Amino acid sequence: MIITKRSYARVGFVGNPSDGYNGKTIAFTIRDFCAEVVLYESPTLEFKPSSQDHAVFPSLNHLLEDVRRTGYYGGLRLLKAATKSFAQYCAGAGIELPESNFTIQYTTSVPRQVGLGGSSAIVTAVMRALMAFYGVQIPDQILPGVVLQVESRELGLTAGLQDRVVQAYGGLVYMDFGKEYMASNGHGRYDRLDPATLPPFYLAYRKDLGQESSTAHLRVRERYDLGEEKVVKTMDEIASLADRARELLGAEDHDGLAEVLNRNFDLRAQVFDIQAEDRKMVETARAAGASCKFCGSGGAVVGTFKGAEMLERLRHAMEGAGYEFVVPEVAPNSA
């Protein structure tokens, strides 16, 4: 039996980065990029490397290009950490796993370190493959927390639940991570929304590496935990934008939604250090008339546009500035 599972790149549409600060977000998955895991039974437990894990190169230039495209860390650490966390979850839930070994390998088309949830997509795909292999069902609302532990507890990365929730649920998802509800239930409130309510939107991303989301969050997290008024109030306002955006989606108010997206980035810029190249992406898109904000922690942006003329103007501006430009399709939900 060969098991193949996918998890799609995610776009933080509005509300991020409040997800890591007991906030609210709306996000969606896109078909254009995904992580795929293949798993099959074998005599020994084996983690096969992908192209991102190569350690042999034809030349120094090939090494330099590989590091530029994929960074220093491949996905093997994610596969190992995910497998360990899956086993720990099963043990804690009283689920006895059979003595069966497997070989697992992954591929991914998600651009790295540009805020599209590439790492969590790999981990989520691994979890789905392991669930299928062992016949274990982890509920949708619980799975994101298990995936988050892979990166936070096992690998020491700072991250929030947003990526993992939308990749577990698929499609367009509203998320409320209110502190009291989380404490009582062990997860947030998650609602699937109709992707048909989304206005025309685009995605653009840098071809060079950005930075890991954990790097961007470290200092702000410290300030938030210390109760710094500016950071706390800003995160609260960013969270409120998710509720406003949900209302605007229902009312098909695309102009109002564009204002919310722009406000989301402007608030973020009040407390986070924004790299000059990332700010240039936002300014280039806005100069073409589109709304624009980060998809995650920088390196990729999302926004709305009106009509074919603006789309072509926007595409020309973004590609002319050296960015990849996509009009994505929302991936289906997992239900």
C-alpha cells in the first residue's frame, strides 16, 4: 500500500500576526503550491531526503544556488520531529500503534521562507500520511496543535496556530484564538467560510529568501509578554480586523475589504521591523492601485484588485520589480 497525502500553502488574508497573541485571523489555502508526502510499509523505518536535503553538489556555484533557493535546512528534521510527535500524541491518547515500519519521503513546491506556511505544510502532510498508515483519526480542531508542537516543542521555533489550522481544515477559514476559550477547550473557534465570497486577489513573492517567521516574532513576543501597551493594543486592533473582514466578505464590500487589508499591514509595521525589500513589495502593489499586506512574516504579499486593467498594471509592476506574481486558486477544504 502506497499512501500519498498533500497539504497546501496558506495565505494569511487578514488578522495576522495576531494568531500568536490570542487574536483572530482569516486565512485560506491555495492549490498553486503544496507539500506532498509518500509513505509505504518497509522492513526498516526510513526517512528519504528530497532535493532540498542534498549534500553533494557538482560545483561551488551549485551549492550557492541551492542555499539561495532553499536555505540551510531541508525537510528531514520536519519528518523526524513530526513522526515523534505523532507517536507521543498516540501514547497520550491511549492509542497503541502496531509494530509496522515505513519509508517516507516528501516533495514541496511551496516557496521557502516567504510566509506561505511551507514547513507546516510538510508537517501536516506527514501527519495525514501517518494517520492513514496507522488508521488513527486526529480531529480537525486538535490536529493543528499537534502540528504546532512539532515546530515549537521539538524544533524550538516560534509560531502560531493559524498556518496549522487552515492547512488542517483547508479552504477559507475564520479563526478565533481567544485566551479563555483556548484554555477551556485546548483549541480555538474555527469556522469554514465560503471561498466564493472572496474578491479577486493576487499573490506575489520574493525570489530570494526572506527570514523564518520565528526570527521576526522573537522581539515582539518579548514586548507582548511584558505587557507593553503599544504592542498589546496593536495586536488587539489587528485581531478586530478579522471580524470586520468577515462582515465585509458577507456583504461583498470589496472596497471596504481592501481598506482592511491595507490597515492590517500598516498596524503590523508599527510594532515589527519591516525589511526594506518587503516594504518595497507593498509600496509597488499599492502604487498600482491594489490593496496589499503580508501573507505571513514577510517575503510574500497578498491583496485585492479591481478589474482586468488593474490586474495587468499590477502584474507588470510586480514582475518588473523582480517578484513572482500569481493569481491563485483557493484549495478545497478537507471535509
